[in-house]
Amino acid sequence: MLRKGRMKNKNGEGRLSEWISSLRWTLYELFRKIGAPHGNKPKKLKNKKKKGALFCTAMLALPLLQFFLFYICVNFTSVLLAFQKLDVNGNAVWVGLENFKTLFRQFQTEKVFTYALKNSLLSYLIGTICTTPLTLIFSFYIYKKMFGHNLMKIMLFLPSVISSIVMVMIYTYFVDLAVPVFFETVFHIEIQGLYSNAEIRFRTILFYNIWFGLGGGILMYLSAMNSINESVVEAAQLEGAGYWQEFVHITLPMIYPTFTTFFIVGIAGIFTNQMNLYTFGGSLVNLRDYTLGYYLFKQALDGQINYPRLSALGLLMTAILVPLTFLVRYCLEKFGPSTEE
């Protein structure tokens, strides 16, 4: 009887201990879940987020500082200068919108603005229509490593390495001396030097800018083409795609972001590109060959008395270019090719 009683007590104690142990584990799991937000895991997560935020801040610090110093600070003074005028002693005097009124009067009376605007737009359009297709074709030729691609790479990029002053001198002597001799020797036709001829001087300079603008564009497009996944190209070749189909359906969509970047940057440079005019003619360039970029550059060289009017002109250009740039960017992104498929 005693043994049976002891056995019952032991069994009861065993069940009780099991029940208590199960209850303790249940309570432990419950408190662990309730207390999880205040545990070690979130602390590690918070530390990780802090480190990520610190890293991003460190990376953005230099560009933000550069933007603040060289854009906001510089242009803040320029914006104020657009509403001021410099007196004889060089002191700024507030004149309101007088500089803008002067500009609008000059737009109507001075032909230099007509020539400059026409040449700037023509330079951008011709450069976009001619330079962009040539750059894409030459870049694709070098990318596919066709015959003579290394020689073509050197020939097209070498002018970008040599000083622009040296290249302008070589080009001027070539079009003024070598080209007339060539026509006289081969075709027995006497022609005037291309740069010396005032009627076609601007077109000669425009051709120079198109030709020597190929090097930098080819470098950028070639870099974008080399980043294309080779498996995509191999799959197209297995399907029987030729060079033209590969160029249109694979290469162009894959490098489209680079194309849009060039296009948008080109729009921003319509009013600032001086087309190496100062390198060609210094301050003696004919009015018919002016661009807006050269006009701004030359007016700034003439003295600080022109700075308020130039600041006002810069504000007008910004008011035109900023919405135009965003509009072009929106159109290019909306109607451009997609690589998601």
C-alpha cells in the first residue's frame, strides 16, 4: 500500500512538474514576442540604419557642398546683379527691371541677337542631326570590333586629346591653303579659302565642331555598349539577327539612357556653346558668325559694366531652358524604347 501511495505521489509530482515546465515555456514565448521590439534585434537594426544614413550623408556631403558653393552662392549674387546697375565707382545700385527692359529693346534693334540666336539653334540642330547618328554608327562599328576598329578609334579620338588651339590652327591652314590647292590641282577650279570666305566661314566652323565633337561622344557611347549583357547579344545572334537588327532592336534600347543624357545636355548648352569662335577669331569675329555663348563670353571680357545686363540675360535664358529641358526629358522617357520586355 505504501509503495502504491508513493508511486501515485511520484506520478502526480511528475505531471505537475511537466505542467509547470510547459507553462514556463509558454510564458517565456509570450513575453519574448511581446518584448521583441525592445530586444537586441531592433537595436542592431537601428544601428544598421544609422550606419547607412551616415554613409549616405558622407557620400552626399561633397556634391552638396559643391552645389552650394559653386551654384547657389555664385548664382545668388548673379540673380541680385540682374536687378542692379554698377555706377562709375563700381558700386551696385538697385534699378529694378531696367536691365530687362534694356534687353528687350536691344532684341528689337540690334541684329547681333538675331544672328546669335539663329546660329546657336542651327548649331544645335545640325550637331544633333549629323553628329548623333555618326557617333552611334562609329561607336557600334568599334564595339563590334570590325576591320580597322582600333585605327578608327585613334583617328576619331586623337583630335580630342590635342589642344584645341593647335587643332584650330591646323584646321584653319588646311581649309585656307590645302583645300584651294587641291581643287586647283585636281579639278582645275580656283576657289577662295574656306575660312577666309566670309560667306561660308560659319559653315566651315560648324563642320569643325561636328568633326571634333565625335571623339567624346564615341567614348561615352562605346562605354555604354560595352556594358550590354553578352547573353542578350548571343541570343539575338542565335535567332539570326544581323548587325542592323542588333543595332536597332538591342543596342539602341540598351544605351538609350546615355542618348537621352547627351540630348538633354545639348539643350542646356544651346545658349552657352560658343563653338570655339574665340579660338578661331579672338574678339574680332564677324557679327554674322556670333552665337549666344560667344556673345556672353565677349561681353564679359569687355568689362564688369556689362555684368548686370548679362545677369538679366542669363535669367531669361534660364526661364526658357529649364521648362524646355524638363519637357524634353519627359518626352524622351515617355516615348523612348523600353528594355523591360
